Amino acid sequence: MKKNSLSKFVLIIIVMNQIIFAQYENKILAKIGPDVITVEEFKDRFEFMPHINYSDTNINSIKKKFLYSLIAEKLWALKADELQIDTIETIKLSLQSLKNLFVKDELFKQEVESKIVITNDEISKGITRVNRILNTSIITSPDSVKIYNLFNTFQTGTHFDSELNDWRIPQKSVEVKYGSIEDEAVEDILYSLNFNEISKPVKYKNNWFIFKLVSEKQDISLDLTKDNVKNIVIKKIKDKKTQKLAITFLDKLLVGKTVTANRGLFDTVTGKLTEVLKTRSGKSESDSLVDIQLLDTDILDVLSMMSEVDLNDSFVTIGITTATVKQFLFYLIYQKIQFTSLKTDIVKQNINSAVKRFIEDEFIVREGYKRGFENMSSVKNDLQIWKNYYLSEFLKNSYSDSIEISEKEVEDYRQNKSNSLEAGLQINIVEILTDKLDDVENIMNQINEGKDFNYLASVFNKREWTKQSNGEWGLFDASSGGEIGRIAADLEIGQIHGPLKVPEGYSIFKLIDKRRHSIDDQKVTDNENIKSIRIKIKLSKMNKLINEKTILLTKKYSLSIDEKMLNSLETSELNMFTYRFIGFGGKIAAFPITTPMYEWYKQKKETP
């Protein structure tokens, strides 16, 4: 009786702690008009965004700047919402593609993730195998009679290699690690073999196999006494069960379905994409060393090159419904397609694979909508975070086109009469530009491990005009470097920032020099320098405009911040960039990469 009472008491404590934690996570850190930033949202966005210059002495400053940037994002999103920017087609279709991803992920959680069961016996068996690396010889043939006759010959004592030579059957040597074999029955056979033992014939997919264990070695990197080994085993079992359940579900979902694609439109899309990739990369069909990832800017370029008639034409017919070219192109934005060649047939192979995935995902997504998953709070919350980010970025960028530069402003700049410009600050950075999320994660991990930044730039940087200098820009005015220049100007020499989302992909940079100079020392004599000055003035005016409008938005929507809670808020020092895997395939950044936008707060405090 006492034992039962104690168990109930422990359960009550656990439940109470969970309730208290949930209440804390839902506490409001900032109110922005009708919107709020909760502790949970702040921690999610903050902890999944690297802060390389994180330290005990500056953490409060970093948290404040990050919160002010989130507040600015919300303010601009509220204004964009009021202007109904979410009804603009590019925004609407981008958000719809994201929504489809989240609906697909929820279906995966219900049909696959929730049905995964891992037993203690499976874990124990995995632990006995995880550090064993098997060197095997494999014989394969689609002819079962031939395989069985060969196996019977081995049973008479005939030498393995000589018999294969007589039968003229090739063999290949394969290194097998735990979890590398899809079929569990085949894996069981392999791990049950003794040295030089030959397996019975086994059918796998459309072929028959005979295995021979040639040798075995231990994976010395794994210590079976450590807990992480158990986690490795559990992950491998989970991955295998996930794949099996997903394939089973998809087979049922897709059976008997008919699909047709418009070949003419496929050729048009492929041609336009190839043209855009060639222009951006400077590569041609004859180049052998190509490594290009499709960017959202590439998709926008293709959209601008095609007629509205083609874009709205039926690209894929699924049963009695259709999907347009435009829907397919916006789908590609989140697919991270990689091109290793710009030869027409290779590009077509890549896009053809994307079309197949698009068709499969259309069936999955439609099933998710059929079940009403778009109405789930998790889907709505995830979508709202990305919607705020997109609306904010779109509205800010829309002001860029409205900024005009007069000849007088150019002349004032040349004569150093404009007190509003910080043209006297020169900086130098080493930058790593990449278009791959995988590279971003890899780079951030290596930075945290202490790898030399210059070395990483020499390996990963893809900005064409800094490749020869291993990512170094050379001295330039901070005001002429756009978002990169503005952020770098606020760093101390040696500090690193990133990743920053830029049109070309993701930028990670290190400040290596900072100095001031007099504009009177500069000689502006040619058109190129005049053009550079116009860019500097535009970027400076844009930065001023953003700060001023953000301050005005705080007055329109009202703002309150719980500074005490922010200062007491404990955050993780994991300092990592993470992406979110989407069920049934695909991945995106775990959260939008927050654009640093905090200068407005200081200006607001100084304004009477």
C-alpha cells in the first residue's frame, strides 16, 4: 500500500513539473500589437541559430539583439499582413509549398513514426553486431537454378574460388556494417556466418545471392560500454523500420493511381533552368567540375522567363485533377536539387527525378489534406513562423526599389559633406559562401571544433570573385557591403558571424581588419567608382529607412518587453545550425535564419 502511494506521489511530482515547465515556456517575453513572442518561441529561434561569439560576458547583449531582431520581424510582418502582401502570388505559392511540407510531415508522424516499436531484444542483438565489420564475398544471379546448382557444388567440398572460375560467375567483395543491409533476414544470415562459411542461397528483391564470410574486424571507434553505442543502435533500427513502414504506406497509397505529365512543358522548364544555371554559375555543358545547387532565386528567374499561359498550364494530371508548372516550380524551392553537370541529358535526369518526387508528394499531401491535417495547431504554428519571416523580408526588400539617389547626394558624398554616412569605416572579411544547408551544418561544426577559418574558406567558399583569395574580400567601406558590411562593422576583429541568408545562399564570415579613413583621401575619377558610391548611398539610406520605419511601427502596434525575464532566461550553448527533416523525404532549416535588425531599439530609446 505504501509502495503504491509512493508511486502515485512520484507521478504527481512528474506531472506537476511538466505543467510548470509548459507554463514557463508559454510565458510572454514581448508583446507586439496583437502578436507575442513566448519564451518557447524565443528559445527555439535563438538556440537553433548559431551564436559563434557566445560568452558569459556578452550573452545578455546577444540575447537582447536577437530579441530586438525578432520583434522587428514581427512588426514588419504585421504591417505586411495589413497590406495583404500574403495575397501576392509569389508569397502565396511559397507559403502553400511550405504548408504542404508540414502537412506531409504530420501524415508521416501518424502513419510511420507513431507505429515504430523497438524491443529490448532488438537493441541487445544490435549491440552485439554494431562494432563488427564483415568482409564478404558475394555471388549473385537472377537464375535460381544456377545459384542452387552452384551451392550444391560447394557442399561437396569444392574450392570456392576455383569453382567460380569454372562457372565463369563473377564475385565481388563487400564490406558490411551493421545497419547497411536493408533486409533484416539477409543481415541475420550475414552476422550468423563463421569464418569461411558459405550461406545458403537467399532471394533479395529480384536476385539470388550466396555470401561467404572472408574476414572480420572490429570498429575500434566504438566502445560497447558507453551509452552512445546504444543510441547508435536504436537510431539504426529506427531508420530501418521507418523506411520499411514508409514504403509499405506509399505502396498502398499509390497502387492503381494513374499519372500523365506534359512532355513539352517538361522540356521548356528544363531548358529555362539550364539557361539560368549557366548564367549564374558561368559554367557550360563542357565543364566537368560542376557543383551547383538550385536556389530560390533561380526559380524566380525561370518564372520571369516563362509566359503566364505556360506557367498556368497543366504540367501533371493526377486522376481528375491537375498540377500546374507554377506549382511544380515553387515545389522545387524546398527540394535542394544538386547539379553535377549542365549537360542537357544530365539536367533532364535531375528534373525528371524531381518530377517523380513531386507526383509522389502530391498524393501524400492530398491524403494529408483529406484527413484535415492542415488544421492541426502544429502545422499552423510552424507555418505562421515562416509566414512572418517571408512577409517581413518581402516588405523590407520592396522599399529598395523606391530609394532614389540624386547627383547632389553623390557629390556631397565625394566632398565628405554628408554627415549621415559612415563611409569612413573600412573593413576586411574572410567569407564562406555556400548554397548547401549540409555545408552550413558541416562548417559550423568544424568552427566549433576549432578548425582554421581560412582553411574552411579555401575548401567551402563558392563566391567566384573571392575564390582566388580564399574568401578574403579586401578592404572595403562597411556601408558598401550591404547586410554583410553592416553586421561585420559591429564585430570585433577575429569574431565570426553566420549563417546569414543572402540571395546566393548562406554566408558565414570572419572580421579580420577594421580601420577608419578620410573620404578626402579618396579620388573618385571613373564611372566604376561613381557606381560604387551610388551603391554605398543606397545601402546607407536603406538601413536608415528600415530603422526609422521600425520605430514608427512600434508606435503603431505598441510594444512591451519583459527585460527581467529576458535577462534571467537560460539558453543552451549548443551553438549549432540545424535543419528539420520532413517525413517521406525533404529537409528545411529548423527555423528561419533571423536577420539582425536591432539598431532601431537604441535609436528609439534615444528619441525623445
